[in-house]
Amino acid sequence: MNSEHNLTDALAWLNSLEKADIRPGLERMEYMMERLGHPERRLKFIHIAGTNGKGSTSAFLNHILMKAGHHVGFFMSPYIESFYSRIQYNGEPISHEDLTLLTQRIRPIVEEMNNMEAGAPTEFEVVTALAILYFATVTFPDVVIWEAGLGGRLDSTNIVNPIASVITSIGLDHMNILGDTIPLIAAEKAGIIKSGVPVITGVRDPQALQVIEETAKQKRAAIYRPNREYQVNRNGKQSDPPRESFDFQGLFGSLQDCRMNMAGQHQVENAGVALMTLQVLNQYYAMYVNEQHIREGLLETAWPGRFEKISDAPVMILDGAHNVAGTRMLRQTIEEYYPERRVSLLFGVLADKQYEQMIEILAPICSEVWVTRIDSPRAESPEKIAGLFRKHLDSDKVHAFADWKEALHAIVHTSESESLLLATGSLYFIADVRKEWQEKYKKAGE
């Protein structure tokens, strides 16, 4: 009973920390690491930043490295399945007991920071510090896959000095914080590049790539780019279940007919970034991975909320697209995999996103739309979103719901049987939808 009370207390304290306040800067992380004896210096990190593709690239690396017998830490942001899953060791979430003990250790340090000029750390900063402490003092992984939160240069995860820096893609997102142009956002992401540490990127935008190349040159860091140091060519797809095939050619070897269960051209590109990263780890750090590990790891990689099919009858897809680039990739994947189906869309979005352009991309493939307010203080109003959809669809085909659970119930029970049900707009939103589906609709057999 006491341990349950302690866990409840730890979670309540973490939940009380500031979530919405994004305050870029490393002063608070530096203070916590100093007080904890710099646990980050005992670990080998693969630091992964990017507008889209971070989670999928991280997942490929995690599965393949584990297949090869390496002990792997994994820190992700944001989480889909549970709070505990954002900190993993060898595929298992942090235990309740470890989270409780580490929170008790870090809490006095956080509370003494309330009076500091830099202010108390945010929830994300505290969880970042908890992850470092967990890996450095409890699990001792061979390598940590370390996913950046927002940006890179001033993100709390940038407290580490990695063995490889990975930048998956650059697009317009979080412009109020990172800047409103591709070069400005690229400069923030390139902030994870460290002196002499190899850089692997999937960035193809010429403006963004130029910024990354210049930063790598200044830091004397070797760089590995698509269509230069490595190539990935999509061979074909299989629709049911969604499956991709591709060939990979890197500086240190090639693989033909790689297969994976993630869908879309963008996932082929993410897999290419992961395979080039593995070649770099093998070449520079003798972190051995063979062909069989790669093939098995690719096939076993599943990533919740990335074109995830959660039901066959009706067909329902969850996708965490929350910016223009992600939404464009989502539409392309739907048109490739389900060209004959019209989409019944469940849509919720944060007010600081470019949702007008997202709606313009999605509306042409939709026959009916249910818009709703997601569970966030930053949520945009359903009425405003519905008004934008009505510019593209008949008014009676656009429905606004204040409660997202009611919207989910409506779309499940009133959509045509041949429709493709799609929930998208925010990773946080689809995490809630996914949980509700598993608890209510899946059990009911609907």
C-alpha cells in the first residue's frame, strides 16, 4: 500500500509541473545535471531531432539494435501508449518502482530551483533528467536512443554529448518558438551537432540541408546525406497489411529488398536514415549489427500512431500528423493504400498549428468530417475548424463536437460501412482516441 501511495504521490507531483510553458534554454538542465553528479557523461547517446520522422527513425534503431543483442535505452517525446513508455530499456517501460525512487531523488533539487533566476524546470525538463538518471544509475544501456523534444539547440535533451547526431527532416512547425522560415528552423535543429560527432540526415530541402552542411563543416563533423553518402529506393508496397520494400546503398555496404510493416514513402526514407546511422555506429564505434538483425528488426518495428490500422471492420487509421508536411505525407499514403475509399475524418488540432493548410490538404479526400476539441488548453475550437472545412464540403457533411468522445462515437456509428475512418491532427489527440478505442470499442467488438 505504501509503495502505491508513493507512486501516486510521485505521479501527482510530476503532473503538477508546468507543461504548457515552453522555455527554451539549458540553464535548468545544467543545474540539475551538476547537482546529480553529471550522470549524462556516463552514457552513449544517439541524439535524434527533426520536424517529422524522429519517432519512426528511433523505433527502427531501437528494434534493430535490440535484435543485435545490444542493451538499448530509449527516450521518446511525446508518448502514445502510456507515460511510462516514454522511458524504456530493452523495449520495456520504466517500472513504477524505479520511477517512484528516481522522482524522490530528483524532487528536492527541483524544489530548490523555484527561487533561482532561471526558474523551476518544466515537466519535460524533469522527465528528461529522470531518463538520464534511470539509464545512468539503474539500467546501464550500451547506447541510448535520445529523441529531442522541440527544436534542438535549446531543447532540454541537448544537454548530452552524443556519439551520433541525427536530423530526420525539416518543415514548418512550432514557428512561434523556432522561427518562421525553413533556414531558421534548420538552424535550431542543427544545434544538436557537436564537434567531431558524425551527422546523419534525411533532410532533402535544399535550404535546410545547406544550413546543416554549414553547421557540420564548422563543427568538423562528418555528414551523411540522402542521394550523396547513401541512397534508399522504394521498390513497392503491399496493401493488406501495409508493407513496404526498398533497397539501401550506403558508404559501408548495401542491402536489397528490405521489408517493413510501416507504410509510405516517408517511412522508407526514415528507414534509410536509420540504416545509415547503423553503418556509422558500426564503422566508428564497432557497434556490430548484421544483415539478419536489420531485416528482422525492420519487420518487427511498429510505431503507434503512425498510419496505424487499429480496426478492420470498420477500417480505422490513426496518424499523428500535426503539421503541413506530415499531413501531406498522410494524404499521399492514404491515396496509395486506399485509393478506392472515401475518408470519414475525425479531426482535432492545437491552435498554434497551421491547421488551415492542413485542412486544405485533407478536405479533398474526405466525404464527411467530424471536428472536435482535443483535451488540451491549447486546443482550437471545433466551430472554427468546422467553418474552414465547410469551405470545401457541404455543410451537412461537417459536424462539430465539443466532446471528442462523443465525436468518436458518432463517426463509428454513423459512417458508411465502406468508409475509411481516419483520426488525425495531433499526437496527443490520437493517443486519447487509441486508448478509448481499445477500452471501449475493441472490447465491444465494434
